[in-house]
Amino acid sequence: MQVIETLADGLKRELKVVIPAKDMEARMNERLAETKDRVRINGFRPGKVPVAHLKKVYGKSIMAELVNELVRDKPVEILQERGEKSATQPDIAMTEDQAEAEKILSAEADFEFTLAYEVIPTFELKDVSGIKVTREVVDIADEEVTEQILKIAESARTYSDKDGAAENGDRVTIDYLGKLDGEPFDGGKDEDAELVLGSNRFIPGFEEQLVGAKAGDEKVITVTFPAEYPAANLAGKDATFDIKVKAVATPAEVEINDELATKLGLESADKLKEVVRGQIESQYGSMTRQKVKRQLLDQLDELYQFDTPQGLVDAEFDNIWRQINTDLEQAGKTFADEDTTEEEARAEYRKLAERRVRLGLVLSEIGEKAGVTVSDEEMQRSLFQQLRQFPGQEKQIIDYFQKTPGAAASLRAPLFEEKVVDHLLGEVSVTDKTVSKDELMADDEDDSAEKPAKKAAPKKKAAKAETADAAEGAQAEEAAAPKKKAASKKKAAAEDSAE
């Protein structure tokens, strides 16, 4: 077998592989000899079929099998021998000439194929001890825990009927019918809808016009849907709502005590405070982690500069670009609305794709050298987290990960990356800094880790090409209702957070 390098341009490689016809014939004869004792051909005793006859009957089919095996196995062997790793699956090309193919299958011509691929670049790992990151930490005040509990407690608040006029904080039970130009519109109707005035659940101006209403009142109110309303047929439009007030109820005072904790599924007020404090710490911890990671990646990006495989960059860019266009479409905006052009945005997100690929290669190399691994238990936990996000679809998700090539890698990759980040945080200088909640939550406009072009990022989102938030998808289902967002369903999410 001959391997001839026909292209070596940057990371691009192209090889011509030639296997002489005599070698192909020898391989075929070996396979025929192995087959001799197994085949049954009329007129011949088992094991007594002449090889020449076997070759006439089975030669081409066996040669086709050999060709498939060679193009499957040889590229791996060749790359190993060359000490190279292909960034993506190599492109393999063979002759498309039918007459030439027949000669190869008849062992009358050499078998040739080409390999085209990009190599994973080699680079030396650098000393990271000079990297310095600041870890912002928030001291959680008791008042913040109390405030959060009171918000959660809204789901457990009791109401009592009221004879007087509704005030902010009161709950009204209403039937409503929305109309555009006097005609009802889809999704604009509901019966026995419960609405706490002042909660800002409905579109601006809706709740305010119900202040002062009494049980039994019927009225027509006029509102204007926000220009950014998700239902395009309603956005910016004036609408009327026929309202029938069926009941007015006043809220009972909420006290943080064992009774409230029991309603929320916990054994005591102390346990409730402990759980809520832990959740707040977890939320702040996630924000802190994100900021620390960004600082780390920014400095790694400064340390490492090398060419990246364009096949990987193309794939990463496609993911980012698909997400960006989805965000724009959902927001009903264009690149012009974001003060940029499609060409400028493409250039910026191409840079982001290159950065991600480069950092991914760096983190992979660091993790490999450090012996970082992802255990089966960690993979299992990650899968369970996926299942929890899609109740009722557990079987389909499990089948997907079991049957889809590369699906498991999509679980393993982020776990591996986070473990490498943990390893690096043990190697670099980390300084804790106590900050306020607002300081922690403030968006760092100068952060280049995930926002290379502030004007090009719809809604200033990090272009992560991740699965869209389920809440965004849920908005479409209730887009025509007079609510600002998908209803909280009596703040079920808040109840879940207390469990």
C-alpha cells in the first residue's frame, strides 16, 4: 500500500492511497479460501469447490466487501501512523467511472482512494499560574430570604369574599371577551379567570381599569397591546374587553410560620428558610460561576492563538447562526433593528465560532493531560436532568440517547468542560470579592467571552446556540391571551422551588 501526500496547506491534508491490484487479489484469494469450506454449490462436495470457480461466482462480491472494509479501516490506521487526528470525519473519494470500478473488482486495476481532512492542531500547554480571576460573592441577608418566602407564599395565600370595591392586592374573578374592531379574536376569551390586581400579569392598562369594580359589575375596557407582543396580529393594536366581575376577594395576611411551611410541603418555618436560603445561594452561585468562567476563558483565549479547523468552525457557526435567527424571528426583529447588518453579524459570530473551537481544543488538551474523566454516574445524573425537563417524554429521550450516534457525547462534553474548568480554578489565582446582589447580576458589557458584538446580539443574549428556554416556547400557546406572558398557573414554579 502506498500513501502519497498530495496536499499539506495549513491544517488541510489530502492523501492518495494506492493498493496494488496484486495485493487486492491476494486479499480476495485469502477470503475465498476461508469461504471454501462453508459454501454449498451444486455439483461439488463440501470443501471441494475449486478456488477458480469460487472466484468466478463470488469474486466481485468479496472484492466489494474488501473495498468497503479498506475505506472504513485504513483511514484510521493511516492517521495513527502519521500521528495525526482528524478534526472531522475524513472525506473519502473513489473512482466514479463504472469501467474502472469493474477493473478494480476484477483485480485488474489498482484500488485507489483519496482522503481529505483537517488535522487537529498541535500546541504546547502553557503555564496558567499567572491567570487571575475574581470570584464575586454575595452575602445573603435574612431580609432577602424573607422577601423570597413571601413571594413563594403568594401561591398559598388565602382570600375571603369582599362586598366592597376591588383594590390593588385584591383578587377578582372575571369572565372576559376580547375584541378587535368589534370582532372577537382567538385566545381572547376566558371564564372564571382569577387575577390579583397589581400583579402585572395582564397587559398594561388591563388591571388598572378593574380597580374599583364590584362583584356583579359589567364593563368594557380598552387597552393597547404592547408593540413587542408575541402575537403579531395583536402587537400594537387597540382592543376592547367585555368584562363581567363575578367575585372580589381580599387577601389574608401572610405569616412565615410552621403552618405556611406545611402548606408548601415542608415541616417547619426553619426548614422553609433553610431551603429558600439554599436556593438563593445556588442561584447566586451559578451567576458567580458564569462570571468566573468567562474571565478564565478570556485569559485562555489571550494565551492561545493558533489556526482552527474550518470544518469545526463551520459546524459551530451554523449552530450559532441558527440560534441567532431563531431569536430574531421570535422577537419579530431584523438585523437592522439590532443596529447591525447580516454581513456584520456573520463576521462577528464567525469570530465567536473560531474562539469556541479554539478554546474547546485547549480545554480538551488540558483535561486529557490532567486525567479528567466523566464517570458513568455523572452521565446518568445528566440524563436524569434531561428527563426532568420533559415529563412524559422519558422513553423517547432515553431511546434517542441509546440509538443516536454522538448523542451521549452531547451529554459528556459539557460535563467534561466544567470539570476541566474546576481543575483550572485550582491552578489559577482566585480572589473572592463581596458584592451586592445588583453588582453580581449586572451584565458585564465589556465581557467578550460570549458577546463579541453587543450590537449584533439579539436582546444582548449570549449566542450559545443552546436549546431555547421552554418558557419562550410556552408563550406561543397563550400568545393571544391578554396576559403579558404565559400565566404562572398560580405560581406553580414558585411552589416547585420550595420543595
